[in-house]
Amino acid sequence: MEKSNKLGSRTWLSFILFGLAGQVAWAIENMYLNLFMYRTITTDPFWIALMVASSAIVATLTTLIMGAWSDKLGKRRIFLCAGYFLWGISVILFSTSNTSLVGKLFPHSAHIVELTAIFLILLDLIMTFFGSTANDAVFNAYVVEMTTSDYRGKIEGLLSSFPLLAMLLVFGLLDPLAQGGKWSVFFLVVGVATALLGLLGFIILPKDKTKPTTTGVWDNLRYAFSREAFTENPVFYRALGLLFVVSVSMQVYMPYIIIYIQEYLGISDYAILLGIVLIASSVVSILAGRLIDKKGFLYPFPIFFTTALLGLVGMFFFRSIVYVGIAVFVMLSSYLVLTTIATATLREYTPDGKAGRFQGIRMIFCVMLPMIIGPFVGSALYAQSDAVYLELGSEKKVPTPSIYLGAAAVLLFTLFFYFSLKKKIAGSKLQKWEQTAE
């Protein structure tokens, strides 16, 4: 598939708007939907755990199937725009999940709270379906196909910063609504903005570059997991391995970092410092993307691998707010750059015309499995701690500094994929040069 060497302004605008909006919407689900259930429906942690687990399963299955289907039809633009529109509508519907409404629907039931919790979970699964279709499956495939190798680092550096920027936007603009109990307004603002972006996409998005495939959806899906695909795309799967290890390492400490700062270190006034750290880390990620474009995908790896380890070691030893802030900045910015390196390589070596079917396997190894393995490793490392804190009415262990040494130990496995990638990328370039010479 031929790609222009220059990205148009519409393409850049679409990356920024759809990439950032998608991360804001996911931040709402990951950070606030649990809080919504806890404060308005039930404090029973079973329902929150059920919602999180079922959403993760649906997100993975959706990305697998809808990515392969978008390959089959060759209709990224329609999937993307319609998906964002329906994603927004589904977010608005969250505000209808309340015990008063369910009580009117089932006036004689003695289990109104449980029914309301189930209703919210069903709405969450609907939202997850549209969100994973639009963002996880199609937007990621769209980025692969619309980006050239000349801009791969810049784009990935920008996209890697969006989760942090989304957190800042949500905390700064929307958190006051949640804390004030104005949930209807909260979901309305996010939902309307996401839906309108979906409609705007029909105007600003360039036409699809992908072509419909002659193979069926299930054949497309099977290919990404086949030995044939592994043999034909060795760089892709090694980059996938690199991203997997980086993601697992990050998930060893990330779910516990705020709890660690609050409960173990006893630092409560961290919000402003954390905001500065998140912005600074995002800037480093964007600048590193430019470095990748100039010097090559793997060029910054040794530097940021080393600084990531230094940041993790710093988090193990430091206790004061200033030094912890520095360690968090070094650690997070390094992980963002390592993620940018792996993701840029992954996208660059995704087979032409097959980007959709590969998003599901990326979802499994870079989102679902790390979010299962990483937190389990982290919790196992501090299981013997005597200190506890209260969450959702139950006692839980306080995370200890050991989680950062655990993350560092996991991160060491990236060296295998780094050296393997260097060898395979060099071989791939040589092969292309020989083909051109012929």
C-alpha cells in the first residue's frame, strides 16, 4: 500500500481529536464509573469487581472481532465515526441507572439495588462494545494506515501522552461535577462531546486507504494468531513482546501508586505536584517521538531503559515529597518513551491492509494480560505487610516499596526483545535493500 510522505492537517487533527477524546472517555469508565456505582447504587465490592472483569472481557472480544470485520469491509471511516457517536450516546445513558428508575420498572422486587447494579453493568458493556470498536480496534488500525514511517515517532509520542493528558482534563474539568454528585451533567458533558466528535469525523476524516479483503472475518481473525503470521512478521511479534513486558512492568506499580503515596508515605498534598509531573512526562514523550523519527525506533531505548530503572530504584528509597516527585517523573516519562518505542515499531511493521485484525492480539498482550499479571505480581510482593487501609468498607494491605523493585525485575526482560529486535530490523532493512537493488 503506497503512503504519502507527508501527513495532511486533517490527518493530524483527526489523530489529536479522536485520540484524546478516546482516552478521556476511557478515563471516565476506568476512574469514575466505579465511583458512580459506589456512591449511588451499592458499596458492595462484588458488583464493582464484576463490572471491571466483564468489561475487560467484552473489550478484548470486541477488538478481536470488529477489527477483523473492519478489515473485511475496508470501512475504517464509517466504523470510527459511527462508533464514536454511539459511544457518546451510551455514556449519556449511564445517568439513567439509578434505584428510583429501576424501582418504577420493578415495583414489587425486593432486590432493587442488585437489579440497578446489573443494569449499570449492562450499560457499561454496551458502552465498552462501541468504545472498543471505535477506539481499540478501528482508531488504532486507522493510525497504522494513515501514518508514514517519517512521522511514526512523533505520532506515537503524542498518542502515548494522551492517557496522562486525559487524566488531567478529567480531574481539572469534570471531577468537581462528580464530587458534587452532579452525575447527570457529568455523563451528559462527556457523552455529548464524544457523540458530536463522531459526527464531526464524517467531515474532517480523510477517505479510507484500506481496501476490502476477499477473506472472511474469521479467516482474518485466525491469521493474526497463526504460525504463518508469526513467520511472515517477525519484527511485529517481537515488538509486541517488548510492549507486553513494558506494560506488565508498569502494571506492577501503577494501580497502587496513589495508594502508596497516600498510605505508605503519608503524603496527602500531592495533587499539584502530580499534575506537573504528568505534564512534564507528556512533553518528554512527545520530544522523544521526534528523536525516534530522526535516529530510528530503537535508538532511545538504552537511555530510557536506564532512566526507568533509576526512577524505580528512586521510588524504592525516597520518602520526601520532592524526591518522590522527581522519581515519579523520571519513572513515568521513561515508561512513556519505552511504550512509544514499542508501539511505533509495532505499527510500522503491521502488514499492509491487515491492521484491523492485529488490534485484537495487541489488546490481549498489551492491555488485558498486563492488567491481570502486573497487579497480581504487585500485590504478591507486599502481601506480608502488616499495614492496612480501608477501601470500599474492607481492609486492604498497604503497598510497600517492594513493588518498584518487582517492576524493575520485570523490566529487565525487555533486554531480550530489544536485542532481538535490533537483529531482526537490521535483517529486514537488508532484505528490502536487496529487493530494491534487484
